[in-house]
Amino acid sequence: MTAEERDKLLLSDTQVPDLFITQYMSSLNGASIQIYLFMLMNRSYSKNKMTVDFLSRKLGFSQAEVEEQLFYLTSAGLLERGEDGSLTLVDIKAREVDRYIDSKKNADEDMPPQHRDAAMQNLSRSISDTFFMGRMSFIWQRFIDVSASTYKLEPNVIYALFGALQERGKLLNKNTRPAEELRDEWCKRGVHSEAELEKVVEDDRKIKECMAAMGRKKRKSLDGVDIEYIQTWILVYKMDPDVPPYLYSFLRKDKNKETVTTKQMDEILQEWFAHNIHDVEGAKAYEMKKQNADRAAALTVLCGELLRKRLDGPDLDIIGRWAEEGWEEPIIRYSYEVLHRFMGTVTLSQVDEKLQEWKNNGAATVTKARQFESEQKKKNKEAYLERKTASSSGVADTTPYMEKEYNREDQEKKEKDDLDDLLNGME
């Protein structure tokens, strides 16, 4: 700084408009006010061009901090940015004079505020009486004007905005920033009418419900990333709030995953969304269908290997039914092995009959099926001994040998082999 500049600075004064103090300052923070005053002073004595870099160097703020505060100053109507990035303060006194003159040309209304129709006058009066005990300051009058004229919010929406601020404890008497942030948030989500606001309120309710349920499932507080995912699931994928918690339980219990991440859940929810699934029942049906298809494909490969042939239509129908009934590969393989001991050629129909026999007797697993076959073998051995005893005593046994297990043709063909197998079992 030169001596001339120093002397000029020491002997100069910076005039701050009263309008800034009474109508704008309360809605700004300390950093925004500091930047505004510095720019006001610099406009008086310096010809330096105002830029983000210049303000950052002079005031000791990072460029990101300067950008943030400039956004607030611009939103408040105190600052304008040129196409070349230059910054210029708005002459708020001249603007208010022009506004006053314009109002006098069109109506004999007092300044401020400038509510042009009866509906806005009634809205302003109602908000003042309800939320400010009849003493609403001009900054809120201006906020209502801007919300209606610039943001195109309907009166009911503006009133609801004040109610939402009061519920959150952010309706500060001389600070409109929380109201401006909420107004911007609603506008970004397409809120202008009461019907659009009702949809947003319902979406927020679903998000909170889902967040609470996911917090209980994970047994921890959700972080910002989790919340962003949940907002996407509800707002973009249109999922019911109980779908993500169901998916979490499904992955933990049905898929045996020790750790479930929100990214893994998001991939599956994207798949469900692509198949027009938005509720738990639809998700269950879809996953069951996928599971059956995977099981049917695996069983088709297994049966093709066991039978060593190309499976035909009836065989595939049987396999499809097995998949729906939940039969697994081990018990089907065991059923084939049991039948193959006594038959040269085994068909899927015979395997199916054996599976249904086990199912009817409560043997739906390999372990229980083995127990059932062991008991049947014991009964057959006892029947054989009774038949042998009856034959030696001359008394004919009218009970066909192993009638329930095998047909007459197979019995006559393999009776000798069966007898040898039973005798070996006795040893």
C-alpha cells in the first residue's frame, strides 16, 4: 500500500445504507457482512476489480468460503456477478426509490410492503398474527413478496413454509436464511402448489419411516451416505418405506451375508425398480421366481448327468415342479441312487414317485430319507423271513413280496438279486 493510499484510507469514511442495516443485515452472517463492508469500502477509494481471488487474498478466506458468502449476498439482492466473473454491489437505495415511484404510479399503497392484491394482503396479515404476534418486520414482508412473485409459491404454500419453520424451531425473528433455504429446497423438489407440497410432505414421511427402520436393523445411527441412499430409494426408485428394511433382512438371513452395505442394497433395488417392483410382496415374488429359475437350471444339469440323455418336455415339467416345491440336488441324487440299485434304467417319473413317497412320510431331507429307507429295508427283511418260515411250514403267504416298493415285472426279473442283497444286509 502506497503512502497516498494509506493517507486516503485513514481520512476516508465508508457510508453504510440504513436499508442494509434494517432490512438485510439480520439475515446475513458475519462473513457475508464482512465481505459486503469490504466491497463497499473498496468501491469508495480503490479501482481494484472485485473478484473471488481478490477477496480471498484480502480477507483471508478460502475461495470456497468466499463463493459461499457471495451466494448469500447475491440471493439477498445485494450483489451482481458479471459474465467475466466481476462482482458489483447493487445500489439498494436507488432500487428502493425506483420501487417506491413505481408503486405510486400503479397504486396508492404505502411502502413497504408492496402487496399488490387482496390475497397477498390477507396472507401477510395472517402470517403476522399467527407467527409474529402481529409484529412482523419488513424483512419478512419482503420475503413473502419474493416467494410469491419470484418463486411463484401459492399463498397456502407460503403459509405452510412458516409453519414448517416454527415446528423446526428455525423461525427466527430477524433471520430469514433458514426460511430461504427451506424455500429453495421445496422449489428444487418442484413445490409451487398445495398439491405438490402434500406429495413432498408424504415423501418426507416415507423417508423418515425408512430411516427409522433401517437404523433399527443396523443398530446404529445412519450417516450422510446412508441418508442419501434412502432418499434415492424413496424419491427416485419409488420404493415403499418397508422395502429397504425387508431387503436388509433378506440378505442377512436368506443369503447368509454377514455384512450388508448400502451399495449392495442399491444394486438390488435398482434391479427391482427396473422390473417395476415397489413393494415387499412384489419383491418376495420376484426373488422366489429367480430362486426357482436358478434351482431349475441346476436340477436340469444334474438330471441330465444322472440319466445320461437329453431331457424332454415331460422331464422339464417335472424339474420345474421340483424347483417350485423346493427340492434340492442332494435328495434328488439320493433318490436316483436308491432306485438304481434295483433298476437298470431309471426315469424322472420314478424319481418323482420316490420323492413324493418320502414327502408323504415326512422325509424331505437326505437324512430322513435314509432313515425311512432303512426302516423299509428292515420291514422287507422281516417280510422275507416270514415268507421263508411260512414256506417251510407249508403255509402260503398271500402278501406279495415287496409289493409296495416294486412292480411285478421288476420283482420277477430281479428276485434272485434281491434275495442276495437282503442276505448280505443281514451280515
